[in-house]
Amino acid sequence: MKTLTALFTAAALTLTAGLAQADVRVDQIPQLVKEGKIKSLESMNAEALKLHPGATITDTDLDNHFNGYEYEVELKTADGKEFDVDFDATTGKVLSNKQDH
């Protein structure tokens, strides 16, 4: 019985960890913007480019965390440097702006 309980506990923890950060599908973003829950993808991309003028956006993801939505914008500069900029998707506040190594 202890083994079965341990297996259920492990499964529940795995499921909870997966729910803690889940990518939001791109087709869900317009409705979230319309409802005022998040800023638009385009506005967050524009903010990331202001932080790194001349860079190219390589990827943007919207994640749903327990504490709210978060955009992650990945950029690459002309000289090959890569940056990740994380935004609070509701307020647009920069949460982190770091260079990949």
C-alpha cells in the first residue's frame, strides 16, 4: 500500500509541476487581450526590441504560471548575441533581461 501511495503522490506532483507553467496557445492570446488579462504579443515584442535595438526576435512564448501570465521574448543581435527578456504579461513590466551564454 505504501508503494501505491508513493506512486500516486509522485504522479500528482508531476501533474502539478506541469500545470505550474504551461504554454498558452497562440490562438488563445487575442481573447486574453480582449478580456484585458494580458498585453498584446506585438506590444511585448516591441518593448523587447526597444531594449535591444536592431535585434531580431527569434521566439516569443506566453506562459501561464500560478502567479499570472508571463511573456518570454528571445532575441538575437547582429553580432550573434542572444537575449531572453521576460515580461509580466498583464502589466508589461520587465521581469528579467539577460544574455544567453
